[in-house]
Amino acid sequence: MTEPVLALSGLRKRFGALQVTDNVSLALAPGELHALIGPNGAGKTTLVHQISGMLKPDAGAILFRGADVTALSPQRRARAGLARTFQITSTIASLSVLENVALSAQARGPRPLALFGDAARDEALNGPARAALEAVGLAGRAHVSAGRLSHGEKRALEIAMALTLEPAAILLDEPLAGVGREEGERLIGLLRSLKGRYAMLLVEHDMDAVFALADTVTVLVYGAVIATGDPAGVRADKAVREAYLGEEG
Amino acid sequence: MSATPAGSLADPAPRRARLTVAVALFGLLAVLPLAVQFGLPSHWLTLATRAMIFAIAALSLDLILGVGGLVSFGHAAFIGIGAYGAGILIAEGQGEALIALPLAIAACALFAAVTGAVSLRTKGVAFIMITLAFGQMAYFLAQALSAYGGDDGLTLQQRSTLAGWDVFADRTHFFYIVLATLAGCHFLIRAIVASRFGRVLRAARENPVRVAVTGYDVDRVRLIAYVISGMIAGVSGFLLANQTEFVSPAFMSWQRSGELIFMVVLGGVGTLHGAIIGAFAFLVAEDVLSGWTEHWKAIFGPLIVLFVLMTRGGIDGLLRRLGGRGDD
Ligand SMILES: Nc1ncnc2c1ncn2[C@@H]1O[C@H](COP(=O)(O)OP(=O)(O)OP(=O)(O)O)[C@@H](O)[C@H]1O
Ligand SMILES: [Mg+2]
């Protein structure tokens, strides 16, 4: 087996009396699409926050590309090649769609904080940004303020921003949540097109999407992993059916 | 805080419109000395010079407040450091601006780097309070400078010279030097706002979390902006000392810091040229009102609050709405 891009070992996190992350270990192989599912409040977002560096785990370690990043800031992890999207979409509303993506292009290019030169006209940034917008189907919206996009378009924009970082792994926190059917179909198509090219950890409630896309499924309940494996195996798992899938019929 | 999003600085159309306003403003100012020759009371030249000096400070504040979203309540400290830089060096026999100004700017950069590194650990109201506290610290330090007048302030024996030439002493020459400095600072800050750095600063004002997970060190970006802003405000202080031929701790008072915020908000936060207009509006109103009554501040304060509440986006917002070019 190849070395995982991302490996969590024995991660724990508490909010007061609530154990939100309970001894979670998990590995993400290169090119793997790994779905993380679980009921509301299971601790999925909290786990993604710990992986991206926005929350510190109480115990355990996070290995990214072979290095221990547990103590690194979110920006250091991003620079190391870890990208993410948010359950509540997070873009720069007043900047144009193109500038949002160019912000990512700028982050991985040389001199990301240059004090001179008109960034808005910088082809070294706009070129890759436009290509990413093309890939997610937003090319026609490049000059609109990000704040004016539809919900589904914002989701796609966030994915474009993540892709432009040329990451080694992408964390996707419910990219389909709150998106209409048609836009949802388009986003699922987009995720499928990315499959194999990036290691992805996909948090998602849409079971059809999960079982259609995922190579591996991990089930989180009350902060603990109760099952992990290939989709068919997880679907058949008795504990999973009782704790989670069962309640959906 | 920002009724006018600084992010719209990125849209080419309003950006060009703002440049036009700024250039027209500088053009108008450039002919003011002529108007004085044709009979305009020379008092207006002095007032305009003072307004331009404060416009430089307000512009520098707009970079961190309007563009960066950092409400610094201690910005007058940099005016004071720049002013004391001029005053102390002249008192010590160093009247050459080419030496004194870089030293004053360096002192501002140092003060900004140290106080900024501490202040930027906090957010929101705490940031306002801690910058206020640092401003007061500079104020009390100046009061304690007994070798340079302490509480009473320091009178400059002469004005600074520029490459040995006493251009600062002539009212019209000095006016043009200040105008050129203002225009230079305006274009410098404009360029910074449009740069890669400026884009990150603008984005971080709105969504620092997104900027961080994109790989930027938000605190570092803000600290750099804070230092640049402090250095430019120092230039303003250096010029102010030369105009008034006097420096005192009052240059750094918290009221002065508050006035700078007023100027920026009055003109339109995050627009740059708004800071210039705000400084002029403030100083002209102060000049006119103080001629009427000594209680002018009691009238002026509520007027500004009303104005800002009613216009949304300050003078810049008002003009744009009148021109039917509201961008929302
Ligand atoms: N900052 C916090 N302080 C205290 N409790 C928190 C905090 N953040 C989350 N929680 C709690 O931790 C639990 C897990 O939250 P989390 O958002 O990780 O769940 P989730 O699996 O992402 O749920 P959902 O599917 O609804 O997005 C919830 O009970 C939540 O209320
Ligand atoms: Mg969640």
C-alpha cells in the first residue's frame, strides 16, 4: 500500500463535557476519495477544523505528506498543500469571482505579497484562475462579485479556489448542502471529474452521492469511528445500519 | 464599520472614477496659490496646507482602517513621532530634511512594528483600546521629554531645509511641497491597495479565515500595512511641525486620533480620496465654526455623527448617490 497523504492517529477533542472527537484514526491515500459520514452533530466539521488547523486537538497527531503538522497554523498547512472548503460557504463576497480564485493562484506563486503591480491585471494570476473557473463551470461569471453568486455557484467557486492551490489533499465539508437538484447534479459531476487526481476527504449527507463517488467510507457517530471500508461493506455493516443508515430507512 | 466596501476598489469602473476625483482635486489645489495672487485671502493657503498635511495622515489611516478593517485609535502617535523627529533634530542642529525625514520615518516604523505586533494579537474593540493605550503612552512619553519642552512643547528655531535649500520657509513653496507629498502618498497607497499585497489585505478585512486557509499569514499582512501606515503618518507629522514651527504632546492626544478617524469616516471609508476630502471638510468646518463660537466642538461633533448616519459612505457615498452612480 502507498504512503497516505493524510493520516490521523488517535485524535481527541472535547468541548466541555462533550467528546466531539473520540480517538479518531483515519488515512487518506493519494487520489482516494474518502467519504466521512455521520449524523448531525457527530463531529465531522470539528474533525475537518482540526485537520485544517483551525482547532487544536487535545491529543493525537496529524500527519500530512509524512510530516507532523499537528502544531502548525492553518496557513502553514495550506502552504504545505492542504486545501479545504467550508460547510457554510466561505468566499470573499466583495471581490469578483475571478479575484477570489486569483487569490489562490497568488498564494502558491512567487512573491504572493508583492507591494507593487496591479494584481487585477496580472495574467500570471488571472490565467490559472480562469482555467479553474472553466473547470468548475463558472467561466461566464468571472466578473460578478462572489457575494452575488447562487448558493451552488458559491460551492463551485470554493472548489475552484481549492483546486487553484494545486493541493495534495482537499477537505470538502458538505459541498452539496443546501444546493438545488440541478446544481447538485453538476457538483457531483465536478467531484467525479476530480476523482483520482486529488486526495479528497468528503463530508456529505447525500448518501446517493457518497455511495456513487467514494472509494472508502468512514462512519462517525458521537465523535468515534464506528466503521470504515469500501462503500458496499459499510452499507452492509450492522452497527452502521443501526446507528445511522437504519434511521433513514 | 465600512458603509462603502473597500473591496469595490477592485472594480475597474469606480476605481477610475475615484482616480479622476483625486486628480481633479490635486489640479484644483495646484492653482490655489494663483487665486491668492488674485486676491484670495492668504489665510486659505495656510488652511489648505494644513488640510493637506492632515489628509496625508488620514490617507495613511484609511489604508489600515478602510482597506484593512483595523480601527486604530492611536494614529496621532505617528504624527507626533514625525513632528518630534523634525523638532528634536532641528533643536540638535540637524535641519536637513533629507536626513531628518528618513530618521523620523524610521522611528515611526519601529514604533509601529513593536506596538502593531502587540495590538494585532487582539481584535475588534480590544484592538481599538490597545492602540488607544499605545497612543497615550507616546503622549505621556512626549510630556516627559523635559529636554525638549516637556508639557509645554518645543518651538522650532527654523524650518527644515531640503538639500540645503530653505524651501520650507516660503509659504507658496511649502504649499507645493506638501501638495506633491500628498499626491505622492495618494498614488503610493493606491498602488499598494491594487497590488497583490493589497488584495490580501482587502480579502482579510472581509474573511480572515478564508485568507488563512488559502495560505496567507493574516497577522503578518496586517502588521506590514500597519507599519506602512505609521511611516506615512510620520511624514505628515514632519510637515506639520514645519508648518506650525512648534511641536507639543497635544499632537498625539487621543482626541487627535479620534479626529483622524472622523476625517476618514466623513470622506468615505476605504476610498482613499475620501480621506482627503474628509480632512478638508473637517479642517474647513473647524476653521469656520471656531470663528463663530468657542463651543464649536459641541456643535461639530453631533453634526459629524448626523452627517455620517445620513449619508452612508460619507461624502464619497453622498456624491456617488447624487451622481446616480451608487454601486449597490
Ligand atoms: N465551538 C464549539 N463549542 C462547543 N461545542 C461545539 C463547538 N463546535 C461544535 N460543537 C458541538 O460539537 C458537536 C459536533 O459538531 P460538528 O459541527 O463537528 O458536527 P457535524 O458532524 O459537522 O454536524 P453537521 O452534520 O450538522 O454539520 C455538536 O454537538 C456541536 O454542537
Ligand atoms: Mg458539519
